[in-house]
Amino acid sequence: MSKRTEAGVMRQIIRACKAAGWTVTGVDNGGGLLVRTATEAEAMDEATATGQAHVLLERDGQRGWLFFVLGNCPEEVLNDYTTNLEDAVDPYLKTLEL
């Protein structure tokens, strides 16, 4: 089994959302300021800049968010998310279960 990192798990969750048709539109990394992002790399840079971040996504007029909290084990980096992202996120989360 490969060693997981928080950033690696975050990246895979974001990619799972993108594969389900969601687009990352921005990141609020706890400072109350929304930073618009155009690429996965920009979103990851902003999301890992502080200890927590909301990654904002859109698809077909819907909005959703992922709330990441860094500092625990990688399997716990995703703290919360909107229910409209369950179809994209839940299958990946099941791969993290022991």
C-alpha cells in the first residue's frame, strides 16, 4: 500500500469531483477572502497555504464545497462537504477505509 499524504488525498478528491463534471471555481483558505482559481495547481496551492480551506465547485448551475482541515492523518483531511458532491466523493472515501 502506498503512503498517503494530506495533499495527495486532497488532490484525489478534487480530481474525483472534476471527473464527475464539477469545476473548481475558488478557494477560501480561512482568511475570509475567496481566491478564484483556474487550475488544479492553483487550487492546491491555496488550499494547502493554511490549516483549513473550503474548495468551491460548480456544475450545471449547482454549487458545492469541500472543507479540508490539515494536521490530522490523511484519511481525515476532508472534514465536510455538501451533499450534492456525495456521488463524486464517497467512492473515493471508501478506498481510504481500512
